[in-house]
Amino acid sequence: MTGYGAARAWVVSAVVLGASAIPGASTQARAADGDTVRAAVVWPVVATPHMTAAARGSGSTAQAVFDDDSLADLLADGGRLREVVDAGKDRDVSWVLDPDLVIAAQAMANGYRVADSPDSSNPQNSTQGTGQNAARSWLAALKDAVQGHDVWLLPYADADLASLAHRPGTDTDDLTEVVAGLADPAKERVDDILGTGTRAGLGWPADGALDSRVTHLGGALGVTRMLASGAGLSPAGDDPVTLQGSGDDADITALPYDADVTTALARIKDPDPEASPSASSSASNSPTASPTSSSASSAPSTSSSPSASASGDGDDEAPDAATVTKLTTLLKANTRPVLVPPRDLSGTAAKALGAALDAGAEDGWLDLEGIRAADDDPVKGQAESSSAYPSRLRNSELTSAQLTAVAGDLDGLATLSKVLADPKATTASVHAAMARALSTAWRVADDGAQETFQQRTSDFLSTSVDSLRLVPKTTVTLTSGNSTIPVTLDNGLQQPVAGLELRVSSSDSERLKVNDPKLSVEAAGSANHTTHIGVTAKANGKARLTAQLYTTSDGKPWGEPMTFDVDVTSVSVGAIAVVGAGVALIVLAAAFRMHRVRRRRGQEPPAE
């Protein structure tokens, strides 16, 4: 194990952190000066979205449906998100949360479902999730960790600001409005869940790259502070920069951070639990590896090697000393107002960063402050034009087709909302799912993952619309005169519906007249409702009735029309005469019998 530990330390120092990432001259000067490093340390709690728009049940008993159960692993003991929370506890860091992640964890803690298959949009086709206890424990740990510290919320679901900003149009305007509308309700929920006040208005564009369109859209979302790596920022120095006129209501302050620190932390990955130490060590720590080789400094293949683990074989093992030393060197060289880890900060990297922060505080050269203090004494500047935005980041943005698909769900939602008795909960759920489909996390997800996730919302809406329909009927037989015909509405939705009108018409009103051509229709959730249509049958023969649902708000048809035949059988005059004659004979026979009985009684002698 001694050789393994030494090999791990060497690879973490040279390969994972990267020798080229350490600016030697400035580091030496900073260390020699002995100046105090003042910075706000961002502690990100962010993950790829997993909760869909669907839920099983309604009201307080509704259980959210997740596309898979992988979030449970992240929240459980030893999972990435649990280790990040535990590593940040008792440290004076600025917590930066995706509000949707906290809300999703709360949904899991309340009991949740997992879709049976990737293409299932029906909440009934789901099974009970397994991460309820893990979510409860994680929320309790997060609540304990953030008490007394600054807690900042990103735009809902960590929406990709650059993807939205670089494709202006009606779709983008609608999606921006959706994300902005989720901010206040989400803050209230997160405050309630965590039992502490949170702060809004922090933007974090992908890789911290800015341009004038990104900052303008940030202003539309209420962003007042933007984490910036320096790309697209003028002047791109160490001072905070006030970007005048970039927001709709207020200026935005760009907070520069050192991208070298971010890159170093991004290279420290959690070990692969399925890989043996010896196999991984021999694969990534070969004798021919060079600390300064380009492949060693940029290839992500070292992410699963034991050398990338600062926690070693056990969860309680201290971070690797060499890793902490290298991070400490980078922190000493920092001259920027904030320190920003990667969004997907690993548990291993979080432990190492925490140890480096502790070392700096104990040695007296590191003074941690909050994000609000980090924007003191800003200089005036501006964000550059969008033409200067890095091409490598443009290639990972959401496409116009993807944004159009997300915006298209507003049409499906508008259709469904017209018939719901109380559409507020469904509207909020669909809007949240749309925002999740815009998350910055999709940039590093597998190809097609975003489209698959977004399609779930579209399928959920179309399935919901189709589940409210008229039950087909067969031929109905009537006799002449007034009668009623039952027409049944099948409400497959889990909530009551209203705002519907049933219209029935006859193909032959001379034979069969519809007395109630228009009737309002309501139905309880997950139930059938039968409406009785009054008709008058006038003549023998068949007539065809057509029943169609319409929305009362705009008079548009809902679903497909339902047609069925009515067979009218009227009674003839001759049949009525025969029946009448028979009745008369029966009456006469009864009268004759009574007459004979009375006559017989009248001839009997009186009793003594």
C-alpha cells in the first residue's frame, strides 16, 4: 500500500492537477510576499435533472415521477452530493444551490415513483423509488450545513444562460419568462425546506464565459452578480467589474475567478468503485507518463484512477497530502475575488479543497468572505460582443431545435389547462420540467439525453389530453316518444375537469330530434361521468347521432367526435286497436263475472 499511496500522490500532483496549471512565478511571488488572500469560496450543489412533469395521484398525496433512480445514489452515503455537503459543513463557504435539486430531493423524501421505461409518459407505469431515506438524510445534512452561512440560488434548474441568449426570438422570450416565473415560488420552497433565508440573483454561465447577450438575458432573470472566468469580460483583470446597462432593471457585477483552480478541481474525480486499485494504478500511472505532457494534463481518462482519489479506500480517510499541497499552492496564488469549483465537484475534490481551506485558515494567509463582500470596489467595464464568445462553448449549447421543442410544450400545456378545474399545480409542474430541459448540465450529458428528457414532458401532455375522451357506443334502440340516451365521458386524468361542453347532433332530425344539443360537462378525477341526452323519436328507422366535446373557453373541439346509430321502433295503430280490444274484453268479462256472483247471492234465503 505504501507504493500505491506514493503513486497516487505523484499522479494527483502531476497528472490530475496538471503542472501547467500552476503559475510558478506568480505563486512564488505571492508566497514570498505573505499577503492575505481574501476570497469568497463557491460551494456548488448542482446535478443533472431527473424529475419529470408527471405525478401519481393529486393534491397532497401526489408522488412525483422520476425518469430513473440515479439521483438516489448521489444523495446516499458515499454519493457525490452527500460527500460535497459533508465536506462543506463547518467551513465558511458560500453555498450555491440549484433550487430544483433541493425541491427534487424533498419530493423524494415525501415518497416518489420511478418510470418503468424511458419511453413511458403515463405516471401509472411506474414503481416506488428506493431513495426516500437517502433523500431525507441528505436534506437534513444540507439543512445543518448551511445554517449561519450565505446560501445563494441559481436561476431555476441552473438554466443555460448562453444557450438562451444566443438564440433570440419568440421561443427564447417565452422560455425566459417561464424560468423567471419559477424564481420566487422556488425561493419560498427552498427557504422552507432548509429553514433559512436564501439569496437570489446569482448567475453562473457555462465556464464563466460572458458576452453582452448573456449578461442582458441574466438581467431579465433578475441576476445582479455573475461568476466570470474572464472570457468576454473587459477589463479582464482581478477586480470586480460593473457591467453598466446590461440588465433590465439594474447593473450586473461580474465576479472574476481563477480558472486554474476550477480546472485543477475538475480533474480530481471520484474513484470507480468497480475498478480494482492495482488495475487502475497500472493503467493511469505508467512509468512513461510525463507530468507536463499534454495528454496527462487534459485527458479525462485519469478521472477513474485511484490516483485521482483524495479520499483513498475509505470514506473517512484524510485527503491525499500531495493533492492538498498543490491546491494550497493554487489558492495562495489566487488574486481573484471568488474561488469557483466545477459544477460537478466530486466528493474527492470537495474533501481536498476543504482541507486546503483549513490549512490556509490555520496558517493565517487565507481570509474567507461572502459573495456580497467580494464585489466591493468594482471597476466599470462591459461584456464583449457575442462574436467573441468561445466557439468550443457554442458547440455544446442547446440547439435552436431543442429550444423550439421545449417552447412547444407551452402549446400542449395551454390545451390541457383549458379543461382542468384547477390548472395551477399542473402549470407549475410543466414549467419546472421545461426549465429542467434548459439546464446547463446537459452540456456534459450523453448525446440525446436532453432530447429524451424533454420528450417526456411532451408525451405527458399529449397522453393527458388523449386520456379525456368520450366512451364509444354501439347501436341504441328507442321507441317513439321522448327518451334519454346516456353518453359517458372517461376522465383518465387524476384531477377534476371542467370547462367542457357536450354537443350532440342528429343526422335525421325528422326521425330523431335532439332536445338537449348542448350540455355542460364536469367529471371527478380518474372517474367516468355520464350525461343523459334528451331526444324525441318520431318515426321508424335509423338515425345517426354525433357527440363532440368542446372547450367552453374558446369553443374549439376536444378530441375526436363519437358517432353511433339509433334504431327507432314506433308502435302501429292496428297494434294499438288489438291491444285496446283485448283490454276491453277483459274488462267486460270481469264485469259479467261480478254480476253473476251478486245475482247468486241475491237468490239465497236469509240466515236464521
